[in-house]
Amino acid sequence: MNGEAFLHMGGSPNHRDAAIPAFFREVGERAPGSYGLLHVRDDEAPGQENEVRVLRMVRGRVTEHTENLLSPCIPVLEDAFPGPPSRPRDPAAPPSPPPTPDLP
């Protein structure tokens, strides 16, 4: 790195942006000796809502992994939200039973 050009990226978008990992991969294609890590938390990615993903670039080749030091996000990074579920109810699921009244 001494005397060589390097690229440093940072950010914190709150919605998925496919251009970010695509740009990271393009850097690897254009500069095959490159190395680095890109950490991504995408709570909109099916099956990965509770994970931090890391894109690992070694000699320009990019692979994707779960970041075990930061996952699962709940409870490692933050507490569970105590409010109602964030996902809408499945309309195909049977209806929930009515609450039972308090007995004297």
C-alpha cells in the first residue's frame, strides 16, 4: 500500500441498494490484486434479516459470508423490539383465536 492508490468506502443507507455490492465486485474485476471487506446489513433480504453479511475480496475475487462476530443481530447488536411484529400477518394462516376474558 505504500505509495499505491487505494479505495475506502463507507456509508449507512437505510434501504437496499444493489449498486453497492455490484461496485465492490467491479473493483475486484478491474483491480485483480485488490482485497478488502464490505459489511452489509440488509433486513429486507429473505432468510438473512437477522445477519450481518460480509463480502470478502481476496485477489479481486469476491465471496459472501455471514459475519459471525456480529450475527445474529438480535440479540448480539440490539434487543428485540417489544412492539407488535414488523411483518404483516399471512392471509393464508388461520385466524387467531379471540382473547379469553378474565375470570373472577
